[in-house]
Amino acid sequence: MSTEGRERKVVLIPEGLDQERLDAALARLLGLSRSAVVGLIEAGEVTAHGKPLAKSERVASNQYIEILMPAPKVAPSLQPTPIEGLSVIYDDQDVIVIDKPAGIAAHPSPGWQGATVIGAIIAAGYSVSTTGAAERQGVVHRLDVGTTGLMVVAKNENSYSNLKQQFRDRTVHKIYHALVQGHMDPSEGTIDAPIDRHPREDYRFAVVADGKESITHYTALEYFPAVSLLEIELETGRTHQIRVHFSALRHPLVGDVTYGADHTISDRLEIRRPWLHAHKLSFLHPANGQEVSFQTPYPADLTRSLQILSDTPQG
């Protein structure tokens, strides 16, 4: 692979990634996809003390690792792509907070051909931070394609670094509302169960003994026939965390057929995606350290399903 136009970067492994697999640790530190990191490792472009490393090696805190970074490029999906239904909740010179509609990815990724939040923001004339991988410009956290609600995007390098650190420090407050199958008992609690990729199905995640620490707090807001409306606060932010945790408790999200939902319930409630909405978001503004908080209502499809439930005779 040509080295022209490529940066040689040295990273220090933080304590929070001690004993993490090399490919997973670098994906998190560099903002690259795991497959991109594996490609660099297999090409011998990830070294320690001049020795190429293997993707399954465990990293150690305070270890220095050298990487020959891929040449910068702009992913095709980052071209301006106007999106109907994407609302700007807040905007200043440092951050932009949006209300993401369903069916849109946070950023381009392998296999995704649809619209993205970043492409929509660029199309609307907003600037975003160029820190991190080209396909993830400005993205400090993500929502699944099927999840609606609040996302904050960094508009410059300072806000990007600041917000990323807040998410690492778990000081950002993320409140979701979800509709799950069955009645949660107890009505409030904490799910502390490690998550990693499913051992046999790479497109899914699962609770596994040697997974990453994953903590979810929940409170039941209302019980309907056969389902519960929950308020959920994430202490950690693993991929598919809410979906995986409630599926593991045999209370999958309504509409989430990937994680075991009953399609007859979602059909009755006219839901074509997991019933999950990022309802509230609070963080310290990167420019002045003052807390800012935002809230957004349910979109039409989630509201309609609740109306169907309210109209259903009880007992």
C-alpha cells in the first residue's frame, strides 16, 4: 500500500482500554471502522517498538502504538444529501443539536447506501469538525438507523475533543423512551450485563461473559396491554445497548425483530422499526462549561402506536 499522503500517528493507550483487543481499541481511539483497522493491522502498518502487531493482541494502558494512517478521503455519502424531517434543535459556532428521523444513519459505513446525518447537515450549509475519520466528521455519538431523537454534532476541533471526552467520562446524560414487550417487573432497576458482538452472527450484539461493561437504568412510565413504556438512562454507550439488554431479559423492544420482537405486536401497533426515541440530552457546552439540556417529542409513528394502545380496551 502506498504511503504517499499518509500520516504516521503515535497513540497512547488510556487506562480505560487496558487489555482491550488491539483492533477494537484502535477503532475507538482513531474513529475508524473496525474493518479499516484490521486492514491496517494485516498490512503490517500497526507496530510497537518497530514490531508489527496482531489484531487479537491485548493492549496495555500507557502503551505506545504507531499507526500508518490511511490516506484521507471524503466518503461519497458525505456529499450533501438534503433530508426531509431532520430538524435543527440548537445551533451555535461550536455545536449543532438535531432531531434525527428514522431511516438515516449517523454517518457513512460499509454496506450503508442511504442518507446520513452528516450529509444532511452539510447540505443544510452547516460546518462540521474535520477531526477523526473522514466518514465520521463531527460525530461524537451515534443513534441506530431506526432510532429517532437527539444527536449533538461537533462543529470544530475543540468541541469535538471536548464532547468525545465527556462521553468517555460518562458525564453526558442520555434519556431514551422505549416500548418493550411484556410488563417490566420490577418497575425500575439497573441492567449490568457486558455486551460484545454476537459469537455467531456478526451483524448483532449480545450479552457475553467477556464483553464490555454495559449499564442501563430504567423506570416504567406506563403499562399497556402486553407492553411497557419505559424511560431509560444509559450509563455506558455500547452499540445496540438498549436493544440487547431488554432482549436478554425477554422484553425486546416492540418492532425490533432483529432482537426477537413478536411481529404481530408491531403489526397491530403499526410500527416498522424498533420503538426507541432519544428523548432528552444534556451535556456541558464545550465553549463555556455550562450545562445545556434539550428535549424532543415523539415522532408521528411512535405517537400513533401509543394512541392505538390508549384506544385498546383494558382487561
